[in-house]
Amino acid sequence: MRFTKLLLLGLAVALGACAKKEEVFHLYNWNQYIAPETVERFEKLCECKVEQSYYSDNSELMAKITGGSKGYDVLVPTSNYVSDLANGGYLQPIDKARVPNLKNISPAYLDTEFDPGNQYSVPYAYTVTMLGYNDKKMEELGVTVDSWAAIFDPAILEKVKGRVTVLDSQDELVAAALKYLGYSVNERDPAKWEEAKQVILKAKPYWAAFKASGYIELLAAGDIWIAHGYSNDVYQADLGAQQAGKDFRIKHAMPKEGAVLALDAMVIAKDAPRADLAHKFIDFMLEGQNSADLTNMLGSGNPNTAAMEFIKPEIKAMSAVFPDEETAKKLEMLKPMNPDERRMANQIWTEIKAE
């Protein structure tokens, strides 16, 4: 009997070892913001499963994290939200000794005012918020898309009514209106914010929708003719139109007034279940080929110098993806808002969406 019990115990231990729980890494990211082959490569490297959750705007990420959602290892917020997450106690510091590939990031994107010394964040990729448009339709209508006027001027909008989408993003849409008026995207004067709100409200009746996602497909299908969106999304919309055999192209338009450059960063959640895998993932994504995969798939800007040799030449040549020196002078990164400013911004956004 004793032998039988020992045998059964041994079998139980053996079966337990065989049924060892799979290692899981949890990534909370923008939708389709990592190449599938990159995920597969990391899963093979870490002998783990990558579980992804998605969001379409920073406000969605913030609401979830500050609302108590847990279980994520790495998040990918835009840089102006990093300080809020860090100051709120939602992030843990980066152990740079475990991220040697940080040396691959261009100094221009390190040690920013959002995260001095990169204590909590590591640059991932960047986009420019601009306009994407259907070249055939704009030529037929005689509309030149080189200004934010294309989505704000009623005289232009009358020609494209119902064929325009704008980002369902408080930060991005108000920033575009401020630029259209000749102000900085980081303007904080309430009177100028009111001006921006009025510009948006006058244009709103002409728009088809506020779209944080889905406008890529609408542009590619020809259902939408002008979209306020991200440079990498415009790139994908053009690829979609070509693959579908459409007789038009989706072009990038950098507004002459200037635009927002959004630097997205990898951060580690304070309560990350697998901080070890989080550090391994961040270092992995900083390797040249892995970083280049994202740009080659999406047409996103890349702050990684080691990635440049792996990026497709036609993408490297696109000024909308890699702005030249003159264009770069007109780009601004959004700065964090203090609590009073954020409350005022939220109130304005509520009024915009309600009317």
C-alpha cells in the first residue's frame, strides 16, 4: 500500500511538471501596432505566449489603467501621457542594465521633458498627425489639400460634405484647430481654446464621423475622400487601395501650418506580472530588424538608428514618414496638461461632441 501511494505521488508530481503553466507576456498596445512576425520571433526567444489587448486612443488607455485594470506587462502610450502615468504611480522604473539596446535610439528622442533621463519610458515609434486624401477626387473637385483648411474651412468642406472623417481624439483635433488658427498645439489660453472649439463646431456638420479607427478602410475603399489621421494609417490606406486595384491613390498631406509629432513609448506597468519579460521585450524591440518590422509594415516613423538599414528604401524616402529638416521645424509634440487644463479640455470636448 505504501509503495502504491508513493507511486501515485510520483505520477502526480510528474504530471504536474508536464502540465506546467505556459509563460505569458501581456502587451497593451495600439491596434495592429506590432508586426506578426515580430511577435512570433519574440515568443520563440522567450518561450512564452504574447497576449495582446488593444486601445484606439490614449484617453482609453488612461481610463482603463487609472480605473484599476491590472495584468499588463508593457503599455505603449504616447509620450505626453508618460508623466501622468508615472506621477500617478502606475509605472515602474526601467532597469537600463537589462536594456542594453537603448543605445540604438537616436539622442533626439531621449531625455525629453516628458521623462527626463528615460526613467520610465523607451521610445518605440512615432507618427505625424496629418491629412490623407483621395488624389482622383480632389483633382476632380479642384481641391488642394495642403492646409488644415481642408477639414475646417466650410467653403472647402461644402465640396466634400459627408466624405471627411476626423480623429475621435480630443488632443489631436483641438491641436489641429489650434494650428489652423496659427497657434501652438500646446496653447493653454482659454480664449484661444474657445476659438479652436468654434472652428471645430462650424466644420462638424460637414464631417461624416469622428473616427479613431476604421478610417484606413474607408479611405482605401473610396468611401471617404479626406481623413484627419496618422501618417502610418495614411500609408496603409494607400497600400489597401493599391491592393484592391482602385483607380486612385491615397496621398499624404502635411498641412503648411504645421502638425503634431507623436512619439509612442514602451513603459512597464507598476504591477506587471512579468517585469522580467517586459524588460526582455523592450530590449528585443530595440534591435534593428525588430524595430524595422514595424516601419516596413505600417509606414511608421522610427527613432531607432539601428533599424535604418532594414527599412524599405521607398519608406525611408517618404517625407511624411521621415520629415526633412524644414518640415521637422513645424512639428510639435503635445505636452502634458495639469489637472485644471485637463478638466477644461474635457469640458470643451464634451461640448464639441454634444452639439
